[in-house]
Amino acid sequence: MTDDPDRHATKMKKKKAAREKIMAGKTEEKGLVIVHTGKGKGKSSAAFGMIFRCIAHGMPCAVVQFIKGAMSTGERDLITAHFGEICAFHTMGEGFTWETQDKSRDIEMARAAWEKAKELIADSANRMVLLDEINIALRYDYLDLGEVVDFLKTAKPPMTHVVLTGRNAREELIEVADLVTEMELVKHPFRSGVKAQAGVEF
């Protein structure tokens, strides 16, 4: 099939006009509740991508890690070393449950992380707050789901974005969210015996 340049140009012109018409109606700005969930890799990575966008735009932001914490990560090392003045970083977890093997301690740390999260979200100076792996804490009932949902609905400043990551996001959280992305697992090197590697997983 031979491409016709004139036909292509006409088609693209129509697409551009349709797109501009759609975009002209999108004028509202608001702080979003964003959920990254699913069994696939990339939930936290995508969320940190948004945090780095905020940093690049000079927007104050913050990160609270609910589960991770036993090992250093590239994101945490980079932010704390170079962008600590614009992005507060709080690692409140001590590892996954099967690592800590202390449920009462896990609950205590998750609740402390939630208190810090509420403080950071309530500060309207923060344009975005990332609650990394909070979905795990909610899944295991370390936190009260109703309290989290109610806080996001009633206490979040109108222009603050809140990003919540972790697999198995609860339905009530998905319902209150503005943007939900489910990462689908198609293939993972772990299944072939490849371990987590710096620059890919952490």
C-alpha cells in the first residue's frame, strides 16, 4: 500500500482539530487522588516519576514509605542527597511482613506513617504527597480504611495531589480516586530466576 502524503496530511489535520476541540473543554484544575495498583511491576516507579516532575517544576512535595525501608533505594538516595529542601522523604516502614515477622510492630509503624502522611497532606504547600505501599498496609488492616478514605475526601487541600501505591487496592479507595492505573503482569524475570537488580527494582 502506497502512502498518500496529501491524504495523510488531511487525516492528521482532522485529528488535530478534533483533539483541540476536546482539550478546549478541559479547563478545570484540581488536586487528584491517584492509585497505582495491580500485580505488575512499576507502581512505585511511576509514582516517583511524578514526584520527580514536581521537583523539576519547583513544586514542594513529599514521600512517605509505608513498607519499604530495610534497604536503600535509588529514589530515596537521590532525593535526600540533592532535593531534600523541596521533597520531604520519610521512610517509616521496616520491610515486608514476612521480613519483620512482628505484626504489632508493623501496625505501629504503619499508623505512625499515616500520622506523618496526614500532616504532609494537610500542608497545602505540598503539591504532591506519595504514600508508597500504603495499599499493602490497608490490605492487612494495619490502618483503618474508612479513616483513610474519609481523610482524602474531606481533609485533603483542593490542589494537593495524593498518590497511593501497592497491589490489591481496596474498592473503597478506588471509588474515591480520580485516577486509577492497574499494572498488569505479563512477564517478569524473577520467574526465570533473575534477582532484583539496582536500577530496575531499587
